[in-house]
Amino acid sequence: MLVANGLSIAIPLVVALLLAIPTKFDLGSWTKQLPHCIGAINMVTSAVLVIGWICIRVGNVAMHRSAMLTAFGLGAGFLVCYVLYHLTNPSTRFGGEGWIRAVYYFVLLSHILLSLVVLPLVLRALWFALLKRFDQHRRIAKFAYPIWLYVSITGVIAYWMISPYYQH
């Protein structure tokens, strides 16, 4: 549990620091494609989370485990891409105006805030599942799952909304 707590604090701090650094590193133009990878990862994660939920509902524990471990791995891949992108590129500003701007910032803000909430929940749910403490796993997963799915789906929506404004 100490590792889950540490990661739940360290990851958001590192991300916040990355967003704040004024001078970005030059790792090449390929890093400009990372937002597209991030959007794809969120889309696949959303699908895999739904598959994992369906599998556990029909009693296919092995497939549920595979789906959820895949979703967790995709989350790790997302984090690597996100860190690399923000280490090497300035943040992209949303260029929409009017009501769509309010919608975008609502989606983005709820996505960010709930990603902070879901991280420790997912880490604990995974930990309890690995320890075969399934009562505790289920108790946390009841809260973690819908938040994780929301964060994944809003990640896709935020990407879709801001993608016209990325510099190529």
C-alpha cells in the first residue's frame, strides 16, 4: 500500500512539474505525434475496460484479469507518452470559442481531477486483486471502475476537441 500511496502522490507532482518547465527538450519532431498516440491509448483503454466489465459480469475471471491488466498497461503507456510529450512540447491551447470552449474546459477539468482520484483507487484495486483479496478488490473496484471509464472516455473527447489545434 505504501507504493500505491507514493505513486499516487509522485505521479501528479511529476506531471505538474513537467507542465511548468519553460524550456522543453528536443527529442525530435516525432514527439509531435504523441497526442495522437495518447488519444488512441485512451480509446483502446475505454474499450478494454468495457470488455473487462462484461467478462466479470458473465463470470469469465481469466478474461477479466487479462482485460484489466491490459487496461493498466495501457495506462502506463499513456503516462509515458504524456510525460514525453510535455517534456518536449509546449502545451496546446484550445482555440474554440463560445459554448464549445466551456464544454471543452468542463471535459478537460473533470478528466484531470478525476484522473487524480482514480489513480490511487486503481492501484489499490490491482493490489488487492494480485493478493487475491477479492472482497476488498470488489469494494474498491465499484468506485474505481466508473471513474476510470469516465477518465478514459473524456480523454478521447478532449483529444478529439483539441486535435485541430496541434502544431504538426
